[in-house]
Amino acid sequence: MNIDTVLFDLDGTLINTNELIIESFLHTLNYYYPGKYQREDILPFIGPPLIDTFQRINPEKAEEMVRRYREFNHAQHDLLVKEYDHVHETVRALKEKGLKLGIVTTKIRDTVMMGLKLTEMDSFFDAIITLDDVQHAKPHPEPVLSALKLLGSEPSNALMVGDNLHDIEAGKNAGTLTAGVAWSIKGREYIESLKPDFVLDKMSDLLNIVME
């Protein structure tokens, strides 16, 4: 196996933003629909772009809801974002081994950089593709292909790593190998049901995969 490029989703994959996302949705939705949404109702909203989720809930208020969400999210970011075990050292090791590394996310760039700087991973990635950079978000292949183009990589030599349907499908649609993370908030069984090429129990499992 000749993998020279690893692309990562951000939220729920490299950094633990689950509590931040849940609290941001609850803050926003409870403003418009007091008491209607509970924590368990939020899980299906994790993954797609914000505007898509809010348009399904209330098309007329969707953009306003995105603004309210982001205002709270940015204010609470550093308090609620946590690091996953083994992520920083694994990404650093991949970088030191000469692999090309990228981020492919449905977040806007400002928030992406907040998370990477907070966890001191902002120097590891040579390509960062955000919602601001594409016309079509994951699971469309455009974000993955855009990252590969920036890195000068071929899909057949790349691995897309993520915690959600949109990540795995985007990789498959672009022609890369895929890896799902077992620490997804939706659970290992959910990740396995997406049929990625690999399931990671911890991020350091990547080192064995790229060295095969």
C-alpha cells in the first residue's frame, strides 16, 4: 500500500468539539423553539454544513440561526474544545515521516484556525479546505479533490479520515481510501456501517496503516 497523503476531517476526528457543537445547537434551537430539542436530538445535525441543517428546520430563519449559532460557538470555543488522546503526537509523527497532510471540513476557515491553534496543530497541514473554499460540501468529492490538488497528490495514494458519513462518502466519491474513527460520537457500530477501508480505535493506528 502506497499512501503518501492523509486528509482529516476536523470536528470529532482531530479535535473533540462535540460538547461545543451540542451546546451551540441547543443554545440556538432553544431560542426559537424553547424546550423542543434535547441533547439526543442534536446527533443527526453533526456533520452536514450548518446552513443545510437549519434550512431543513426553518428555511426562513436559517441564515439568522447560523449567525446565532456561530456567535455562541466562537464565544465558547476555547472553553469547550478538548484534545483527543494520541492525535497531536500521531499527526506530528506523520508529518516527520514526510507524508502530505490536509484538512477537509465543513466549517468556515476562521473557526477551523481557532481549533488548530488552540491544539497547536496549525503548523502540520499544507492544505486546509473549508466551507469557504468550495461550491459543494462533503460528501461531494470537490473538497477532497481540492485538497489533493493543492498537495499534488493522487486519490489512489490518499487516505481520508473522518467520524461521519459525509467524510467517508466524500473520500469514496473522490477515489481515496477511507478510515473511520471509533471515537465518533455516533459510535463504533455507526462507523463500521459506513464500510470504510479501515476503522481506527486510536489515531496512532494510522502509523501502522501508512507504513504497510
